[in-house]
Amino acid sequence: MMSSNNIPPNKEDQMIEQAYQNLLNGYLSSNHRKKVEVIDKAFKFARDAHQGIRRRSGEPYIMHPLAVATIVSQEIGLGSTSISAALLHDVVEDTDYTVEDIKAQFGEKIARIVDGLTKISGGIFGDKASLQAENFRKLLLTMADDVRVVLIKMADRLHNMRTLSSMPPNKQYKIAGETLYIYAPLAHRLGLYAIKTELEDLSFKYNHPAEYQRISELVIASEEQRNELFTRFAAPIRERLDNMGLDYEFNVRVKSCFSIWNKMQKKRVPFEEVYDLYAARIVFACEDESRAKRMCWNIYNEITEVYAKHPDRVRDWLTTPKVNQYQALHVTVMGPDGNWVEVQIRSQKMDEIAERGFAAHWKYKIGEGEEEEELAKWLSTITDILKDPEPNAIDFLDTIKLNLFASEIVVFTPKGETMTMPKGATVLDMAFTVHTDLGTHCIAGKVNHELVPLSYKLNSGDQVEIITSNSEHAKPEWEKFVVTAKGKTRLRAALRHQRRLTIDKGEKRFMDFLAKHNIEFSNEVLSQAIGRQRVAGKEELFFMIGNDEIMLNEDMVVKKEQGTRFNWWRRNPFKGKEEPKETTSVPSEAISTKGIYRLVTRDGKSNYQIADCCHPIPGDDSVGFLTEDNKVIVHKMDCNTLARLKASYGSRLLQTQWEDFSDRFQATIHIMGIDQKGMLQSIVNIISTNMSINMKRMNVTAEDGVFTCDMDVLVSDATVVTNLCREIKKIKGINSATRMS
Ligand code: MN
């Protein structure tokens, strides 16, 4: 069929020619319409495009597309469009031709399939870490488009697996793992049983070479005995089937090495104890397929008259075929040696479907025009199966890896690495899974480049970045949205550790305080303190001191002569402000309280300190308070603490004026609204792009549709905050944005 060219055909050309003829012969003997022309054109196009390129094995590259096309035609049963696309499947990826070129030469349909294949491929043999899951995701996404893409991909993978020995071992391992994880279950779903079994066996061979070797040897070693047993088992049945005048084949089928190994692992039994190592299979010819089911039951009756059947092991896939249309009748009977033997009873058509899936259907189709229609029907059936992630049929559940659809998600790190997480996992779970430190210091996440709160539930395919801040620590309320076991364990450990540190800090403060005021530590002192603060015990007391919830107020220590020795503590109403104090340099000379005190910052040093209680920032109306050790603490004019200070220490107040706004000050903004998609993103946009403001911390909650957000920003002065709040309030859904003191 192929025209010979002028170059004297060397061995390689002969090999290519032979492979191509084999492809054509298979196609011509199929029931498909004979559209050889497009196949011929595709072959020549691909051959010329890959000219001079070799596979790792050393053979000309075109041998690979030829092999893939042959699988597509002969093992999957697809027609000329798929065969041509298979021949062209690596052209766009590996040569200078574009999808546009393919479209111009072969039309829209083939071009779309080739494009899909190129997109999925992205270098199956590449080095990037994410490929496995990335491919899978793309595969799933592409499937809805044209399922032929998936089927050809399957053929591509099968051929790559068959020729895997030419890859270096580390890649063999990776590719084999990926095949077992993604492609074999997919083949199973597609009803491509033979391909599924071969993929599993090949993966097993490369993942566990020694085990594979051992099991295949055991299978071979036990063959003679098995055949002997089978002959004895089959004899009385054969007699009856012959009497029925049946045209049939009665064979013994040994499980694949992978299935045997799987069984050994699952049941924890040695090879010898895998009871269903093999199954007997009766495949009978049947001219009128409508009689096939009845014939299956007739055969069943004959068998069960000879051997006792296992009451729980009759599988009637006749009345209700499997979702992938598998039909057969299975019965398990007690053989002459006292072992259970499964017998599978099928008509030839049923057998064909079992082995080749839906592809078998049109082998039995007569009539030219029906092909396209039948193809369309088949493809849409497969698409339906693939779209339904959890079909009820039990046969889909037996492949463990399918829980990929059900209970696991795959997400990506910013570097493109993949992580498998349980379904329902949040950003916080991911942070803790990566590292405890990342978990304890995280403040938010970016999912697919959009800012999200830590409680955000991840979806398969999400790209997730964790945003951290060293000044943040794990919070007890996080337990509400850590769902993974690992996350929970690590969060609790982190919280325990943090609590311990805070307790130690509090204890030290307490002891230092006592020492400074010449109070001798005793159990009595301790229990008085515990009693007065109404706390549970020593740990609780120290924890609250360490956490700034109880302050050791030096100003009031003098009250001890009034008999109330421990009045010098009070609960801190401004707890939770743990910001490190900015370095301040306060002039040593006495500060005059007359006149205006100018608040100056130079080279990061200020002649004042910002009050912890109200956090004034430049531009705020503020008042200075001169401490005993000659420091100036700046409060907001309307600060409550200042109001108290005014009453007792009026003479120490300073009128202040902000000199320069070069430094950055922290302000807290509280935002509330009705939760809407993209709200957080809009806020972040305003902060980061509309104005030059640094966000330090962000705490977002969305409960029952109400969105709340607290954030700390670093700004130069108060007008920036006012403007910021005004802008935020313009966002749709936001009700309020106010500065907190
Ligand atoms: Mn390929």
C-alpha cells in the first residue's frame, strides 16, 4: 500500500514499513469503514516529521506512534480518526509543527485530539515533580472534551510501559508508579480490562522486580499440577457440554502476577494459600445472542449438578451487567481435590466485551452508516462513566486508588510539587502537613493566587501558597478547622509548647517582680496571688502573666502598707498586643512639661514610646505622659488609660506635636460585611495596589454569611488609615471599616 521511494530500503525502513502494514491490515480486517487515505497521509506526515529522531531504545521514533496507533486500532478498536491522531500524537510536542498545521492538513477533529494529547503529555518523561498529579488533573479536565484523547493516551502509556526497560531505573520507578496510580484505574473504568491488567502487571514488574520475579516463577512451577487438576475437574463438565451439542472453549485462566501479589498482601497469605489463583472459563459460540443468557444458565445447571456450589459465590452479571457493560455468570464450585474453583460462563460476545470493553460492540455491528452513530454512543457512555465520580457499582470500588475521586485531593505547592491530602483539608492542614513551623506561623493562604483564610477548604488541583509571619503563633481556635490527624497532632503539640513558653515567661516575670520589690517568695505569697486573681492554679497564673493578661503594675506596689499587699496586679484590658517594642532612645535630660514636646523619629529611633493601650499614630490627636524614669509615652487624646492617668498625674502630661511621619506605625482595622465571593481579594487589592500600605496580620472569619476581618497595617499616619477605611467601605457588601483602638 505504501509507495516505495528511491532510497534503497535498509533494514530500518523495512521495519517501519512492516509495522505500518501490520497497522493497516488490522484496520482493514476490522468492521470500520475503510478510510485508508487519511491514515496513510497521517503516517507519512508523522514519519517525515520525526525523521532522524530516535527513541531511547535506539529505534526510529516513528515506531512509537505506529505502535500506539496499532494499539488504538487493534486493542481498543477505534477507527481512522483515532488511528490518524495516534500517528500524529507526538508531532506537535516534539517537532516544529503546530496544531494549526495539523488542522490545515487533517481538519478540525484530528487537530483537536492531537492538541488534547499534547496538553496532557507536557512531558510524561519530564523531570518536574508535579507531573503525576498534574497529568491526572489535565487528563480529567480534557476528558469531557473528547474521550478519544483519553483512549489514545491510554495506548500511548501502554506502549511506553511495554518499552520501559530502555528508561533509566529511577524513571522506570516513577513512571510505573504513576501508571498504577492513574492509568490502570482509568483503564478499568473505561472497561479496557486487558489493558488494565497489562498495565498493572508491567507496573508491578518495575516497582517490585524481585516480587514479580518470584511470583512468576511460582506460577510457572505450579503449572503442571494446576493443569492436571483442571483436566480432572473439567472432564465431567466437558462431557455434559458436549452432550448439549455446544461449540465452546473451556480454559483455565491464571490471575495476573499483580492480582496474586495484591491478594497475598491484602489477605496476608503466602502464594500457596491464594485460593482463587486461577479461574476456569467457558466461552461458547452462540448465533442468536438473545439466547445467550439462557445458555449461560443451562451450563450453570450442568456444572452444579456435577459439583457443589459455594452458596455465597454466584455472580449474576447477566441480569444486571456491570457499569462497563461486563456480562457473565460466575459460579464457584468445590473441585474434586476439595478446593473451590470459580467458573466464568460467557458467550463469545460477552467475552469480547469483557476483554476489550466497549470497543467490542461494533465488531458485531453490521451496516456501514451505523459506525459513526455507534462510536458516538460508545464515547458518550464512557464520558458518562467518567463524569460520575462515585458510581454505585461495586466493581469500581475494588480499586483502592479510585479513592482519589472520593476521599483524597491532590494539591500543588508553589514549586509545583504535589501533595495528597484528605478531602476537606484546609489551608491550615496543608501548612501543618508541610512543617510544624509553617503551621504555627501561618496567617493566610493564597489559593490559585487568591488570598484566602486559613480555614479555606482545598479542592483537588488547587495551587496553594502559605503566607506566614514570624510574629504570629498557633491559636487554640484553629482546632476548629484543622481536620487532618497530622494537622491536629502538630497543632496541639505547638499549642502545648507555646503555653509552656508563656508559663515560663510569666514565672520569670513574677519572680523578678518579687525580687525587685524585696518580697520573699513563699507558698503563701503564691496562693494569695492565685486567690486574688481567681485563677485555677500556679500554671494558670503564670500563663496569664506571661500572656499579659495579668499585669504586674509597679505604680501601685506602694499600696502594700494599706494591708492589701497584692493590689498591684490587675487584669490587662488590652491583652494580646504582643508586638515587639520599637527601639526608642529617650533623652536623658529632664523633659519640661511646659511647652510643646516634639515627637521626633530619626534613623529608626524615636524620642517617645507608643502606648500599648491605644496605639496612636502620627496625625492622631495625642498626649504625652512623662514616666518617672523620664520616658515619654504617647497616648491618643481619647484614650481611657490616659483619662485615668490625667486624674492622678496631671502634672506629668505633655502637649505633643508629631514632627515627621517617616516611620511606619501599626493600626488595626476592623471590617464587617455580608460575605461575598472576591471580597477579600478586593480588600487586599486596595491595600497592596491602591495605596502603599503594608499588611502585617489578617484574621478573616466568615460565619453564617457574615464576613469579619481584623487586620494590622503599617502606615505613616492617621489620614492613610482614614482613607483606607473609606475605600474599603466602597467594596460591595462591606458594611463597616473602622480603626480599632
Ligand atoms: Mn507518545
